[in-house]
Amino acid sequence: MAVHLDRARELRSLIDENAAKSDGLPIPQETVHALVDAELHKVMVPAAVGGLEMPVNDCIDIWSEVSWADGSVGWCLMASCAATAYFAAWCPDEHVEQMFADGVPLSAGQFAPNGTATPEGDGFRISGHYSFGSGINHAQWAGAGVITEEPEGTDPRYLFAIYPVDQAQITGNWEVMGLQATASYDYTLDEVYVPATATFDMFDITVYRGGPLYRLGVMPLTAAGHAGFAIGVVQRGLDELRSVARSKHRMGEAAPLAESDRFVHEIGQLESRFRAARTWLHEVFATAERNVTETGQVDPADVILTRQATVFVTQEGADILRRAYLLAGTDALRSGGLQRAFRDIHAGTQHVFAGAAPTVEFGRALLDAAPDNPLQP
């Protein structure tokens, strides 16, 4: 992991310079090629297909490092890593031999159940309208969530499907405040044939290859990517604020912000809140991976906690950067790392993996486990 984390850090300047030049355009191909050359797109992918199969917290650290340089790049990277890992771990050999014939590919797509899958032969005809195809313009494979059409009396299934990206009709529609360079375009599928071997059931996965980590399923592995993004973006914003403080003078004040006790106290509070959220998140994911490794079973409590810790670090991070934005004054209005971090973390809060549902589920689990008498062990 240390080698690849170092590689991610070595790309900071390149990624940041390209982000400053992109001005809302998609991630430059130079950046994409640099990520692939450094093998950062492989971190969560099973070793059996050429991936690095790193422990989940190592993946989070690498996504954080890339997101520090540019949130859009980190977002597309973690989305590709997760999607590619899904189909590498949970699809049979027939599909994997095709998808990984030329090495580990880049993947993109939205897996919300916005399409239908009609059985045909040994596969499905899928159709649907999708949004948020982050990185789809530079991916080789694209995915979709679909609901199967079944005979009357048979429950439909929720499948994840993947196919060569040129089978999707990309329709655009990405004019946004944050995460601009992700090019998270809308796309449409019209009667695209997908072999059954290129799909898996969201609620009934089979681990064909890879270690115990892949038993955790879609929710924790996806949450890990969003957590890595949030950590990196928030750290960048705080680092930028400290840099501003050395020279920033409020109107009418002779000393810079860094010499103001009030400012010093506030930045100490913000950094403490961030570190607490980050530490809890790493603890939760380490526990989840350790438990599934030792028992071979997924603890439902770990699924809830990984999702809640991700929500918390994202929403807490957004609140931290809102305060950082105000503390930086007009410097935060100008293009640069702090403004980009502020915009990107707020875009990230709108994703379902930063929504309220996991917190409600977590709260209910806490109440269900509450003892009748807190004084009794």
C-alpha cells in the first residue's frame, strides 16, 4: 500500500494543475492516464484479475489522497474502483475473461434501479434512463441497475449489469456547482443485450474470486469510496485555510488571521472535529473487515456502521468547510483549492450515500439494543 500511496502523493501537482486548467471541463486524459500508470484504478479489484486487492482502509487512504488533489478525480476513481471490483468478484469466469482481457479496465455508471431487464436466451435486454455516470466519458465499461421482468407470481430481482460503454447513449446534462469535472452525464440504454454472466443480484451475491472483503457486499464497499472522497476534500479545505491564515488580514486588523486567538481556537476545533470523524470511520471499516475475515459472515451491524460513518464524515465535513469558507473571507470566493473543496463536498452531500437513511437506521439499532436498566451489564 505504501508504494501506491506514495504514487498518489506524487500526482498531487499534476492533478491539481490540470484541475485548475479544466474550468468545468471533464477530467483531462493526461490525469486519467497518470492514474492508470500508477495502478490506482486497481486498488479494490481482486488480485485474481490483476488488481491489488488492498485492505479497505488502504483503499480509503489512496482515494483520500487523490481527492485532496481534486475531488472530481477522486470521485471518478473511487467509483471506477468499486464498480470494477463488483463485477470482478461477483461474476463468473465467462464475463470476467472478457472484461479483463486487456487488463483492469475503467468503469462507470449509475446502479440505481432505473431500468428493466427482459429475459432473452442466456441474458437480458435492458433499457432505462440513468443519471450521474461519473467518468463515463473515459471508461471502457458502463453499468446500470435494473429490475427483472418475471412471470406473474415470481418476485422481480434487482440486478447490477455491465456492458461495453459504447452501447450507452450519452445525453449530457451536467451543469453543476461542484464535482464539475466528473462529467457525470445522463445516459440511456435501449434494448441492450447483456449476458446473464455480466450481471449479479444486488441481494444475493456469490463471491467467485477475491478474499473475505468482497463478502461485505455493495453497500459497505460503495460507502468506502464516498468516505475516501470526503476525507480528502475536507483535508484539502482545511489545509488551504491554514495557508490563507498566514497572510490574510481582516479589514481594520493589523495582524493576520494566524495571530488571532479566536481564529486559532476555531481552526483547532475544526481540525479536531475532522480528525474525530476520520478516526471513527477508519475504526468502523477495520472492524467490519476483521469481522468478516474471522467469521466468514457479514455482521448486519457492520453494514449499518460503515454507512453511518460515511454519512457522518461527509456531512460533518461539509459543515467544517462551510465554516472554513466563512473564516477565509473573500479569499474563498476566488478560484483555488478552498473554493473547489467547498463546492465539491457540498455536491457530495447530495448523494444517497450521504443521505439521512443510514442515520435513521443507526438510531433505530441503538434504541433496539438499549437495555431496560442501564445500570445492569
